[in-house]
Amino acid sequence: MKALDDEGLSDAGLVHQADASRFASLFGCDTVMFVEIKKWESQYVVISTSTNVEFDYTLKSCRTGQTLWSSSQAMSYSPQATSSGNPLADLLAQAIISAIEKAKPNYIPLTQQANLVATHTLGQGLPAGPYLPAQYGSDQKQFPD
């Protein structure tokens, strides 16, 4: 993003080290969410493929720099062929699915799922905002001022 580049925050390491108050002046925000990718990999074993992602989330106040909320999420996906009742056909189908996943692993669905679980799980994720009037203000006791 050009605005971050102009502020000398051209890579993720610089952004994560920056004082949260810098984002208030840049974007007019009250808080800033930092997301750190801890794991992003696929593992391949013969005809089995597993794709794994792991993230740390930290929400910081732009006024005080205090951490208001943090969470970690890990997701794993292993594509499986549906059973046809024929063991040889099932083995072949699983080998093909694993080869496709190995050639082009799809991290996007796992990433979206991890983000949704981390940020939208009521009572565990971010505090409800004014666009969720039924929950807004009722979960504030679990978050510092």
C-alpha cells in the first residue's frame, strides 16, 4: 500500500514494529489489527496431502499502544476422495486429488476460515461493534478500556 510505503513501512516487519499511534494519523482509526503468519505449508506423504496454516492476531489501541485483544488460529485441510466402494478406484482417486493439491495447494479457504473464527466468534473474537446492536456493549468486560 502506497500510504505505508510513504511512511517508511514498506514491509511486514516494519509495520509490526511500528508504534500503533502512527496508524491513527494515517487512517483515522482507533485500533489496528496485526496478523502474523506463523505457519503456511503443505505436507505430502505418498497419496495423502495436508495443508496447514497458523496465524496470530493482535488488536492494539492507537491511543495507548496497549494490546486490547489477541488470538491464535490454526487450520488444517486434507482433501479426501469420496468412497466409490471400489478400493482400487478410491486409491487412484485419492492419489489424483493429492497430486492436484501438491501441484497447487489452495491456502485461501483455510485463511478465510481462520480469519472468521478469530474475529467473528461471539464472546471469543473481537468485541461486537455498533453494526451488531444486539451484542454491542455487552461483551466489553472481557476487553480492557
